[in-house]
Amino acid sequence: MNTSLNWIKAMVPGLECTDQEFRDAMTLSGTKVECFNAFDKNLDKIVVGQILSVERHPDADKLVICQVNVGSENVQIVTGAPNIEVGSSGQKVPVVLDGGKVAGGHDGGALPEDGIKIKKGKLRGVESCGMMCSIEELGSSREFFPDAPEEGIYIFGDDDRQRALFSLFLEKGFNTAISSNCFSGENKKIKYSHCFNESKSFSGTDFLVFPIPVKKEMIDNIFPFAYKNNYLIGGLFDKELIDFCKYYGINYYDLYKSKTFVTNNSKITAEGAVFNAMHSSKITISGSKCLVIGYGNCGKKICSLLKCMKACIYVVENDMKSKSFHTQDLCLRTKCHNALFYENINDIKSIHKFDFIFNTAPSKVLTHNILEKLSKNTTIIDIASAPGGTDFDYCKKHGITAKLCPGIPGTYAPKSAAHIIFNEIVNLKREG
């Protein structure tokens, strides 16, 4: 079992010791400490920077030149991160300054014992003063930061829904703690921090609101401060977290159990998916040929929007044989969208003619066997939970535009998404 030292100190009042002293004492007592992880090991001169501008590298197609404000000054950093695009600005990112140190490389391999020293240098003839970091380079992983991209640097606050919700709670006079990666709001009614380590953080607090999806690791550093008096709010609780909450008597509410939330959230998701498609393609939706994979809440909403935009719609739904799914009903529903229905994607003979493909299925649907039949002009928008249902490596290698778009409500319409969550919590409080 992995246990936070902060937990132990909270459970044993007056315990003051370093991690090494604790491990030595446990060993001498006959209790074996199997492993110890220091998540801040080999991290030095790391700050939060804000990207001011991004320009193309004159001598390297895959590199860009970024001007980054690191607080005391502006520095120039050259990067090949795929999620930093020319013309973008405003993103807040972790930056290791010249002479600093990171825990490891971006390849996700074993962390070197002494970390990696970062020095000012030149990349293809252009000076680079520091480095923007991925989660892996900071010694962590997507297990603890599920919003982190599979490739590229970590961008703080991609899900602005949390910040919008924070402001909304303050405006309405609620006492709430919001777990996020952005900042700590001191002397406010609502604590807004990724790391809670003091019991006073939860004094008078009604709700703890977590990003979606929420996993057990996210609550590790708040237990046992909060479990007696607070309500955990999140979405897509996994079985481990549910069992944990039940065992310790923690009150929790999974937003995805609410039909109202799911319906309203899917509307934003569908709108954001279509927006991303329009932004990623050089042609219009109107008159295009679109394939929607999956006909759940999001799939239906995407079809509705595409119909309004006068697109030609095709639908693939693999769940036809389930007891809860009836062919006749589905055909009637797809007919309302002027859509042609297929049970299997392999049944589509002219798949190479699609301009847009929207995937909502969490399983690997767009494999290389399907992708090799597509036109290079096809734009794929994948809104399934990471890692998505698309072979992105194949797409990248063969020049197919494919974009994974997790957490659309928080990035596309954070204020609207925040209002949806807020209304759910208000109803929960009203019902007692």
C-alpha cells in the first residue's frame, strides 16, 4: 500500500521527522518499508511561465521559438512539443530555467538517479534559455495528472471549468474546496489548490470539487482531513475510489449519475467537437461527408449539429446486439438526423470519401486497417477518453489530421460547463 507521509503525520499528532528518519524508525521497529517515492526529487529552478508568442524555427520544420515570461524576465525557449503551435499565446507551462534540473526525460523511461541538468544552448542555430516541461520530465505521470497530454509539455489550466466554478461559488457565497493544478487562493472562502495538507483548509467547507475524471490518487493528500465533514464532487468515479469512499464513510457524488448533467454536458461536448473540426480543416462542414462513431449522448448531439449544418451524416454503432439497444429504435432516431446507419465500420465501402470523422467510442476503432483506407484530407476529431479510439501514431506518420479532444466542456465553454456543475451541486444541497 502506498501511503502519504502527510497522512501519517496527520494521524499521529506531534510527529515531526524527515522522511529518512521515519523510514529508519519503521525499519528498526520491524516494519518493512518496501519503497519510498519523493516526487520532488531532482527538481530545481522550476517556475511557471506564460507563453507570449510562438514562431516557426527558420531551419527546422518541427521546432518552434517561444517567448516566455517567467516572472522576473522574458526568456526564449526552443521546443519541438507537438501541442505548442505557431501563433498561440497565453498558455501557462512549467519551465526549468538555465542551470536548473528536471527528474527525467520525456520518453517515460526510468528516471536517472541524479536527474538531468538543463543548460542554455542553441537548437539548430537559435538560442534556447531553459526548457518547458512535460509531466514525465517533472518526475510524475498521467496517473496523477490525467489531463496531461500523451505527447508534449504540460499546460496548466487547460480545464478552465474549475476556475469558472471557483468564481461562481465565491459569487454565490458557498464554502467549497476545489482541487486543481493552478494556484492556491489564500484568505478566500473557497480553497483552490492541487495540494491540501492542513486540516484548516477544510474548516467550514461544504464541498470538495475535483476535475473530471476523478481518481483515488487525487484525494490521497486530503485524507483524513476532509472525510468526516465534506462532500466529494466529481465525475466518472472508478471502482477503487468508490470502494475507498464507502469503506471510510466519505460522502461522494458522481456527476455522471445525473441524467440532467450528462445531457447538458454532451451538448457542450458536441458543439466543441464540431468547433475543433472546423478549426482543423480547410473545408466547411456544410456539404461535407461526416462519419460519427458511436450513437450515445454525444454522438446524437453531434449528429443534430451536423444536420443543422447540412452535412451528409453516417453513423456507426457497434452496440446493436445489446439487450438495451434495439435496431428498430436506433434506425428511427438516426433517420431523424438524415443519417445512414452501419453496425460495423468495415461495412462502409467508400470510407475514403469522408471529410470528417467524429469518434466517441472509447475502444480502438480507427486502427491502421481502417486509417490506411482514408484520404489524407480526412479530419479526425476523437472525443473519447484518453488514449482515445484512434491510432494517432499511424495518423502522425502518414499525414492524417487527427486530434484527441478530451475535456471539451472545460476548454471550449468553461463558464457554461461550470454552471451545469453548479446547478447540480445546488440541487444536491437543496435535497440534503
